[in-house]
Amino acid sequence: MARHKSSGFSAVRTEGALLSHAILSRAFALDKKLVGTGEAAYGFSGLTVNEAAASAYNALCSAWSVFSAVRNRENVAPDELRRATRVWVNQVFRRLDYGTMPAQSSVVAGDTEYPITHLYAQNLPIIAVACDADLDRETRTGGVKRRPHTTAQSLLNASDDYLWAFVTNGLRWRILRDDNSLSRQSLLEFDLEAIFEGQLYTEFLLFFIVCHQSRFAAVKPEEFIIEKWHAEVSAEGKRALDTLRESVKEAISQLGQGFLRHPENADLRAQLVSGSLDKQDYYRQLLRMVYRLIFLFKAEDRGLLFHPEAPLEARKLYTESYSTARLRALAIGPEPSERYADLYCQLQVIIRALSAPNGCPELGLRSLGSFLFSASSVSALDSASISNRALRNAIRSLAFTTEGGRPMPVNYRDLGSEELGSVYESLLELHPELSCDGTRFTLALAAGNERKTTGSYYTPDSLIQCLLDSALEPVAAEALRKQDPEKAILALRICDPACGSGHFLIAAAHRLAARLATVRAGGDEPGYDEYMRALRDIIGNCIYGVDINPMSVELCKVSLWMEALDPARPLSFLDHHIQCGNSLLGTTPGLMRQGIPEGAFTALNGDDKDTCAYYKARNKRELAGHLALFGRNLEPWEALGDIGTGMAQLSAIEDDTVEGIVARQAAYERTLASANYENGKLLADM
């Protein structure tokens, strides 16, 4: 699994929204506005936090030397290695003021017994394993083979008594928190090996500040200082989200105006003036550019863009010369000139590499094989130019928010479907406006915006979780009782008839993926990589969505792709699963043969009763002739043929390779071009 270092700290890794970089920075600086940062809160007498940390560091450097000598000795016995790790971990706890940590074999949550090694103050479970054990792989804990990380996380999720936990092998020290979202790992990890081998005192100081006993010293876990820091992360996230909505709007405006202003884009302006390129289509292509950037930000920050076997040289070349991380760094530097457009050319190199059949081995990039990165998705912009200044301003708007007058990076790595959905909702309220000569593009709120005209409204997470509890959980439980539970789970079909940005579908996919991964692990806690493989399989097999808004359909697919991005596999083919259409109004050939029912003319609130009565009577007179017309055998245009069989065959094509994705795309296009499909669509549209 890729390791993601928290900005500014080389030996600190964060996953999820446990403690943000902003909170870690404030804690490190002992920000007085952040609760629990004073000497009194740490319980020191006559010492500053830095002095206490320096004393602990010096003592632990000596202890590390002893521990390291045992680790590095040839043919060291496993028992001796376990003892050396135990002594070292106990030394760390002592220097963090936890005192002597008594051993604890297990705790019970619900009907399950969870093996642990320590329980501090009856409310902080700890799992400490030997230094040769991987925290994400099976190891023997309390006489049972378990994965240390998933054991601790499962305990936290199952129990109301524990909110935080430590997991360590002496080399890595992880902090976990209760997280029932069933999504990706959420953790804060300190690399103690790097800290003590590299003499990284700054990193140790942060470790000391965050993991000190006083951060977890309260009768109730809800009162832990670290819990209060976590609550501040949520408040920060809401503030950042409000800013991000405006930032996305600004980025679209910057791109839209930037392309129009560039002198080399005369053809683009001419298309917009003539109407051959509709302003709404231009807006949607700009949105796809923004989707691309957000996707790349997230994929890079999660370390998932490179091919797993990409050599170090290729990764380095990409990172230093082509990455969006480089573009984001440039975005907070001096404003570039309007004269040059080379930054967009570099960005296009990435886009074209990701859409090429073989990717770009020279940059360590694999092919993603999706419409999002194809030239046809932004046909009007693919060969256009945009100045470095306009692109830089758009990227700055997307990548940074402003707090206290300073640019703060947006945490795209942990940006979830809920945040994307909220941003998406605000975009639906906008309407593109274009000057008569095609030189000025703006976004404005309009009465007839897409949100109102398509009935598109964002569903909050609380409602989604309630719906999943009542509708999905019983079905999933039944699948687990089948003889082949893996096959039964993958045979489930979840459809959101108004999918929007995919928030509901992603939440459902996570729930099913957790069960599928557990089944594949033989009932044990699945590892993170196993879980992510299951998530991609669930999204590719079980998830369906419909929305009347084309923008929603595209964003839903982007959200699903981002959620289940797998470095070893291309993006799933979702065109046949996420469709644009009206799932509220419609009919079938069978219903059409019966004519319009009388109930359709019943007067509702606001209807004119006389008018309704007139048309009800007219419909009744005409119904006999209609039934005579449609009472015969199916007309040629009603023949649906073997569309269902064709779609089933399409889904049977493996999508683990680019070749498989291409084969699915070709099969899907053949189905769409068939007379049966055209006739069926014509009938449905009528």
C-alpha cells in the first residue's frame, strides 16, 4: 500500500480525516487557540513541552540503540525478537508518561472476543506485536492469527466503550479511531524507525505532542484531548468545504475565460458564436477538465496513479516535471506570464498518457481506459491553448483555500463522495453565460438552472445510512447465508434511480465490499488491499444508477472511479451501469398497448376540473381504437430482441485489463448501434 506522508513531516503518514495536516501543524506549534496545548494540560511541572520531549528523546535514543542491536543480529530467535520489541515499546510508553503498562490478553465487544496486548486506564486498547510483524498482515496476537490493524479497528467499531486505540510493532506507531463509515483506512502513523535512525527530532516532537498520555487521560474517551482535536478537524472540513464550492466555481470561470482569451483559439470562439458549439456543451467540457484535475489531485495524493511496477526513475521524472503536485506548487508562487502556454501542454502529456492503450512507461503511468481522459470528452479544448496564468489561477482555486490570509492546501486525498456531492449541488445552480462575440464567459445563478429543472438535490449522509440499514442490510445478510456467499453478493444489484453524484451508490458499495472482502478472507478481518479489490469488484458488478442530468451521470462515474482506484487495474467500464434517463416518467410496450389509463386524468391540486373531465371522456372514446391498434402482435419497432442477453454478455467480459475495457466498450457500442436497441429506445422515448 502506498504511504502518504503528512506535509512537512517526512516520518508521519496520515490516512483519512483522523487529524488533518492543519491540526497537526497547530498542535506542533502549541497553538494556544487549540485546546490542551499548554504545559499545564500536559501535566509538566517546571518544564516546557519541548524540554520534556527532549528529555524523552535522549532517553529513547539509548533504548533504540539496544533494541536495534538485537534486531540487526544474525539468526536472532523469534522469542528474543518479541522480548526486545516488548521492552522497547514499554520504554516508549514510560517516556510518554503512561507508566508501566500491564498485559491484557483480550477484551469483549458484543459477542466477539478481540485479542489485545494492553488496556490503558480501561479505555485505550493497545495491540503491540513483534517488530518483524506487518501491521496489515496476519500475525499471532493472543494465540490467534489476526491482522493487528483490522483487529483494533474492528474492536473500535464494535464497541461503545473504546473510541481510540494504538497499534504498533515498535517500528511503526499507529493511532486509530472508531470509524463505522466502512471506507478506506483512517489512521495517523509515526515511523519510529525513520525517526530514530535518522535522528529526526522534529518528527519525534510531534509524536510526543500527539501521543503523550495527557492526550488520552479522561474517564470517558469522548473527553480525550485528541478527540477534541478530531472534532476541530470536522469543523475545519465544513469551513473548507464552503470555500471549496466557491473555488470550483472560480476554477471553471478561470478556465472558461482563459480558453476564450487565448489568441490561438479563434476556431473555438467561432464555434461558440455560430452555435456549432453550444455554451452548455462548452460548460460541460470545462467541467470535465475540472473533474480531470480533481481526479489527478486525489490519485496522486493517495499514491495510486503509478503502475505498481513503475521504476523509481520514471516516478521521479513524473513527480518532478509533469505531476499536478508540481503544478499546485507553482500555483502559489509568482504569477506567470500571459504569453506562454507550456503548462497546459505538460498537463496534456499526462492526460494523453492516461488514455493511451499502454499508458506511458517512461513516466510510470498506466492506462486508465476511460471516457474522462479521452480527447473526445473535451473535443473543443483538446487542441486549444490556455495561458500559464489562467491555468495557474484555476489550479490555485481548486488546490488551495485561504485561512487567515494564507493559502491552505485542500485535502484531496481524503475528499469523499459527500464533499463531492455538496460541491456538485452548488454547480447545478449555475448557468453559463457567453458574450455575443464569444470572448467573455461567466457563470451566474439562474432561475432555470439545472438543479431546479432536473429536480437534482443532494441527499445528506444521515438519510443514506438509514436507508442502507433498512433496505440493504437484510439483503446482504441473506446473501451471506447462501452456499456460495461471494457469488451471491456479486449477484446483488443496487440501483439509485436519481443517483446525482453517486453518494448513495458509494455508501452502498462500501457496505457490500466490507462483506465481500470478509468472505474472501475466510471470515477473518480483511486487509486494506483486499478491501479495495472487493470495492472495485462491487462497483463493477453490483452498482447501477440513473439520472436525468447528464452532468450528474458523469460526476457519478468519476466519483465511483476515484473511490475504487486500483493501481494494478484500469478504471471500470461503467457506461452500461450509470445511465442518463428519466426513471420517474416512462412506460413499457405492454403498458402502451393498454393506452393511457383513466387515472392519469384525475384532477389534482391546481388542475382545472372541467379540462380534466373533458380529456378523460375523450380518452375513453379513443381508447377502444387504440387498443384495437395495439392489440395485434408486436410491431417491428416494439421488438427489443436480445438486448438483455447482449448486456449480460458484455458484463461477462473481464475488465481487469485495458484490453478487457476496450472489448466491453466495443460490445456496448455494438449493442447501442443495433436495430433492436434503436427500436426499443424510440418506443421508450415516445
